[in-house]
Amino acid sequence: MGINFGEIKKKAQDALSKNSDKVEQGLDKASGFAKSKFGDKADKIDNATQKAKDALHKQAGDEGDQGGGQGGQQPGPSGPSGPSGPSGH
């Protein structure tokens, strides 16, 4: 007897596809709140929000249906993409 992760994933995808507009509204609301507290980071917040929306549509099975958005990944203006710091083991 075990956990059927495939079934759980399908149920989650179904819920996302039926409620993706509400989830997007929540992302927009959270983004607005974050920008009100950390306005100097608005570009990073917008970037993270867009990535979350893209992941939402991908998980909901909409990845080819939206037609909007940008193809591929864009390098962000946040700086170099190297290691975040020494590992110090």
C-alpha cells in the first residue's frame, strides 16, 4: 500500500486548470503587496511573478494554449548567474 503520486498530480493539475484564473489573481495580489513593501525590487518581483504564472500554465496543461509570453528564458537584470557564494565545506 502506498501513495499514488500520479493520481495526486492529476488531481492537482485538474484543480489548477479549473482555477488558474483565481491562482493568477492571487499571484498578482501577492506581487502587489510585495512591491508595496519592497518597491526597489519591483523588477525582480515582476520576474518571479511571471515565472510563477508560466509554471502555473505549464502544470495546468496550458503550455501551448496561451500563445502569449516570451519563448525561452531571458537573462534577468539581477546580475551574474554564477555561484551564489562559497560552499565552505
